[in-house]
Amino acid sequence: MKKISNNIFFIMLILGSLITISSNSWLGAWMGLEINLLSFIPLMNESKKNLMTSESSLKYFLTQAFASSILLFSIILMMLFFNNNWMIYNNFNDLLILSTLLLKSGAAPFHFWFPGVMEGLNWINSLILMTWQKIAPLMLLSYNMNYTIFFISIILSMIIGALGGLNQTSLRKLMAFSSINHLGWMLMAMMNNELLWLFYFLLYSILSMSIILMFNNFKLLHFNQLFNFSMMNPFIKFLMFLNLLSLGGLPPFLGFLPKWLVIQNLIELNQIFLLFISICLTLITLFYYLRMTYSTFMLNYNKNSWMLITLYNNKNMSFILTLNFISIMGLMMITLIYLIL
């Protein structure tokens, strides 16, 4: 019975986002966001093993409800003063709408709730929060862009996403700050190209899924558990940490491809300052990915036979290994197909 109710809430979660995306009015988009919010709360409370789950769900609900109320207030103002061409009013209303959408997506400077909520969730709910829950706000942001607000949010998202992950020992918080940094890249792609951010988001979702499913499979939650993970199967360990480098955007992995396209787009538009800042701050995120992998690749451990668990009996392991292979070899396969065609 519990499984059936979870499936119903998951279907409502998907329908809420689809209603928001396909709506032709702001009121319909707001209704879709509310359906999405109210269906995700029960999914967050599905696991009672973590004592922080209730706190995270309450924090998420209050933050999203606050953003939804401001969005509804902005929509009402827009409907009341639709024919008003007063410039101050238009700028103020744009600021309200964009701020609420940035708050819902977890972009800086409205990111304060995101790492704390991530810390209290299990890995599957964290994956949903990092990927699916961003689709509807980002689509609404793409409909109503403002260069100044986007520029400020991009710079702050990259700074906070890069510096916030340096002193983290929790893998969930580290992935949260990584998501904030990638969100800055998505906003930068959205600002310059209508479809490039969708491609970036798709590849980011694939990379995040491959890493988080691996974390979930081995019950990894904290940085010090990676030392014990080093005693596992060397092939699995190698795949997992190469995926972290791919998520950081290190060539020749698949994670470098969307950044490569954004960099090329910025060069064509002559936005050198924004390009320089984004590359420098992304190198910092790559540093804390390397910090996670360095201890595993460089230190030697005595492998006990009882630590060599049977990985391939897991039903999900073949799917996880396929995702890992795609994220590692994807750029090479795309290049090969391009050369053949």
C-alpha cells in the first residue's frame, strides 16, 4: 500500500512539472508548481532512518511556500496593472518573479535552503531535488529573462558553489554546492542560447544519476567513508571516481562537452570577462572532486577478502555501470560518430 501511494505521489510530481511547462498563463504555471511541491513532501518523508528528514521536509516546504506566495502576489500585480507601462513597476515585478524562480531552483543568492535540505534526504530524493525539481523553475526563467539579474545570479552561484564545497565532509552537501555551481553554468547558457541550457541540463542529470546511484548502492554519505570504499572492487572504484572528474568538466569525459559548448558560445558573443570568471571558479570545484579521488588513487590499502563484496549480483549494477560508461566514454563516442558521419 505504501509503495502504491509513493507511485501516486511520484506521478503527481511529474504532472505538476508538466503542467507548469505547458501552461500558457502564469496562474497555470503557479498551480503546477504547487502540485509539484505538495507531491514531493510525502516522498521526502518516505525514509525515517535519517533524523533530519522531517527538518529537511519542513525547511523545503516553508521555503517553497514562501516563494510561491511571492510569485502569486507578483502574478496578481501583473494582472491588475497589465496595461501600465510604468518602468519602475515593470522592473520591480520582473525582480519579484525572477527572485522567486531563482529561490525555487536553489540558485545563489537564494541558495540558503538547498544544502541543508539535501543533508536530510536520502540519495534518491536528493537526485530528484537536484534534477527534476529544477526543470519547472528553469523553464519559467527561460520565458522571462533579465540580463542584470541573471548576471548577478550567475557570478554568485559560481562563487558560492565553488567555495562552499571546499570545507565539506558530507557528500550530500558537496553535491549540493556542485549543483549550485552547475546551475550558474545553466543560467549562463540560458542567457545566450535558448536550447543550450536544455542540453547542459540533460547531460548534468545523466552524470548526477550515475554518481548518486553509485553512492546510494554503497551507502556512502560522508567523506571519511571513501577510505573504506577504497577497499572495494578496483574496477568499480575507478569508474566511480572518473565520473566525479566528468561531473567536474575535465576533458576528455562527457561532462566537458556542455561546458565546451557554453565556452564556445561565450567566445562568439565576446563575453570574455564572464568566461574567465566561470572557468577559474570551475577549477575550484574540480579541486574538491580531485580531493575526493586523490586518497583513493594514491594511497595503498591491504585488501581483505571479506571486504570484496559481490557487486554484480545487484540488479541495479548493470544499469549503473552503463551510465558510468556513458559519462566516461560519451565525448569520445560523440567525436567518433561525428568523424564517421
